[in-house]
Amino acid sequence: MRPVFDWANSLADARNALVLGIESSCDETAVALYHTTDGLLGEALHSQIDLHAAYGGVVPELASRDHVRRLPGLLAELSHKTGRTLADVDAVAYTAGPGLVGALLAGASLAAGLAQGADLPLIPVHHMEGHLLAPMLSEPELDFPFVALLVSGGHTMLVACHALGRYELLGQSLDDAAGEAFDKTAQLLGLDYPGGPALARLAAQGTPGRFTLPRPLTRQRGLDFSFSGLKTAVANQLAKVSDVQDHPDLAADFELAVVETLSTKCRWALEATGMSRLLIAGGVAANTRLRAALQALCEAQGAHFFVPSAALCTDNASMIAHVGALRLADAQRSGAPVRARWPLSELSAPRGAAHA
Ligand code: KG4
Ligand code: ZN
């Protein structure tokens, strides 16, 4: 990826730039407009949950096709919502990875077409950097450095965020992501896809404490996660209880095991880094019990806790347009590369940025 566009010389006032963001890495199709001074102007989003529900998970080929089908309509909706047209846009940011490669290409191709047609620069955005910085959209006082817990259907990671583009991976899941564990356990309990929210609702009707479930990888102070054994432990307990009346209690114990494991690792991450800010992002950050546990942890540790609104926790284009605006200097003139795998540690500060 070779940045060839000299943004500073091309845009008279970079504080006055309007960035179009496009997200299509998985099963949400979204476009948003972010202005470098005025902030977020609006977003249009379509979730493919219904499309994939029958299969119990995301079907990559269906996802790609639906992105292609939905994007033009969403652009029209965004224009209607914000009163802005393509003629007002100064740069196009798109999710370049990580994600499903066909899905990524749908957004990248649109971005490349729009940029070429209107002679605009393109900004490839790292999806996880989008998640990491999304809380800044609703919490303007959030500043570096901070520890971030990213918990989604595809990822579970603890990241020390030192500065824009300086992210240190502290730990990650060795197998299932936290959201995946929620989804698979929900499936065991006969709940519909996506299982996370359904399992949380079931857990709210139960009382934890009846079932003994592990807190994986918490015997030693490591920051990696492993959730696949927890799902198996639920399957074993389920084989012993035949009554569906027991499911809410089992769901509550599963949720508590995940929450306590995540919370323990967050405490260790705060202690290991000496940082005093913690934020959560990703779909699982919508979990009420997790939010409450981390809020209590931060109060006990004297740390500040940041949690984005539910809409900013799950996949969206606002976070992509936002990172695009922070990375105007990385804009390029042509090509729209995508990467299915893309370690966060390969990111650096935007070109020309002062080193923190
Ligand atoms: O970040 P996200 O929208 O999509 C990606 O995975 O990229 O996260 C979706 C994940 C799913 O696994 C879903 O089951 C989980 O977040 N999730 C929840 C809750 N809401 C969504 N898990 C637990 N409790 C919730 N309330
Ligand atoms: Zn995501």
C-alpha cells in the first residue's frame, strides 16, 4: 500500500473535510458521513441478520452479494438524511480489512469507483482501529493512552492504545471469540441466531450459582483468552439437566463465567500497563452484565470507563468515516486494496503525524 496522494497540498483546509465511510467487512452494510470539524453528520445501515439467520451464521457468498445489492440504496438514504451529495465529499474511506474478502471487496470496489469518478482520494481503514476509536464519537473527552477490550463475534482482544496508530496487542483469544462463544452456547440452548442478545435475555430470567463453569486461563496472569472449553462445559451440564426450566440458570452461569473472565483480564491489563482508562467495543460490549462488571472494576481501580452507545459498539460506517478523517494523510490516489487478515500491530501513525 503506497500512499501517493499529498493531502496537505490538495485540500486547502483539512479541518473542513467531509469524509464518506463505507463498511462491508462482515454482515452489516453501512455508509456514513463524518466532517473533520462538525463531527458525524449521519449514517445509513442495513443489517443482514435475517439473511443469515436460517444458516445459523454468516454465509460469506450471500454476504458479498447483499453488500453489492444494498450499497447504492444506502448511499441514497444517507444523502437524503444529511442533505449532502457526492459533490460535497472530499475523501472516501472504506474498510480494507480484516474481514471476509468478498464482502470487503464489495465496499472497496464502490469506494474505488466513487473516488475515481469524482477524482477523490481513497483512505483504506483497519476495521479494528474503527472499533478502537469509535467511543471517541460519543465520548469526546476520551484520550490516549487507554486499554481497550474488543469483544465481537470474530475477535476478542485486549489492546494497549498508546497513540493514534500505536496499538500494542496484550492478549487475544486462542480459539472462539467471546461473541462466538455466546452464539454457539445459545445454539446449544436452542436459541435463534445471533445468539448473544437472546442468551443475555434468557440469562436475565435466571439466577447464576447453580452450575460450576470454568473461568478459562485465569489461573495464571496471562492476557490471552480461550472460550471453546466453556462452551463444552455448558454442553456437558446440559446433558445432565433435561428440563428446559433449567436453561435460564445455565445461561446466567455461562454469562457470568464470560463476564468474570473478561473482567479479570481487564484488571490485569490495567495493572500491567499502569493505564487508568478502559474502554470496551465490539458487539459483546452491548451486554448489560459485562458493562456493569467493568464499570464496577473501574470504580474499584480508580480508572475511567468508556463505553460507546450500542449502535457504535456493533459494526457501523461511522467508525470508518471517523478513522478516515483522522487518517487523511494516508489517502491514496487509486487502487482499493483489501486484506482478509491484517494484524493491528502493522499500523503506524498517519503520515506526517508527530510521534507520541
Ligand atoms: O461487533 P459485532 O456486531 O460483529 C462482529 O462480530 O464483527 O458483534 C456481534 C457479536 C455476536 O457474536 C453477538 O452474539 C454478540 O456480538 N452480541 C452479544 C450481545 N449483543 C451482541 N453478546 C452478548 N450479549 C449481548 N447483549
Ligand atoms: Zn466489527
